[in-house]
Amino acid sequence: MRTRRLEISCPLCGSAEVSYTCTPNCCFNHVCAGCGTTFEPVTRATGRKVSGIEPPTPLPDPADPTVACARCDSTEVYLTPENTAVCAQCGALLEIELTEIHTA
């Protein structure tokens, strides 16, 4: 299954210009370039799995949105053609929730 880079929109203004501002071993703080809102995405396993996952080409840049898999903690989480988050390491289909939302 072909995947594409993870896309996360700002929970306040809806902008897609969101950047990851930290390192995976610290936190998952993201910031919106449009309004300055910061937030942290988390995942929840749906209990469903898929196989044959192909990471996107090219791979995401370090500043692209990212999140850890709720099942295996991998940050190789991408979007399926149906816009569902999927972990390339364990195949878990995931739901993304935005937490720690702070306005600028």
C-alpha cells in the first residue's frame, strides 16, 4: 500500500502550514505558521492492521508533522490513500487526536 506524508491541520485556524518543532525523544510539539497555535498530536490504535505498507517517496523532512504509533512507538506514521494514519513499522491503523492546544 502506497502512503503519503502525514498531514496535520491547525486545530484553531485550519492551516496546513504546520511544523514539528522538537525531537521524537522529547515531545511532539507542533506549531502553526498561520496563527502560532501549538499542539501535540497523539495516536490511538484502532485494533485494525494492514500489511505491505510502502513509505512515501520522498521521505518526510524533519520539520514535517509527525507522531508516534500508539502500538509500537515508531514515528513512521503516514497516511493511506483513504487519509487514515498507518504505522509503517507494525501496520496499525491509527486515529490521531490533538492535545496540549495553546493559542499564541
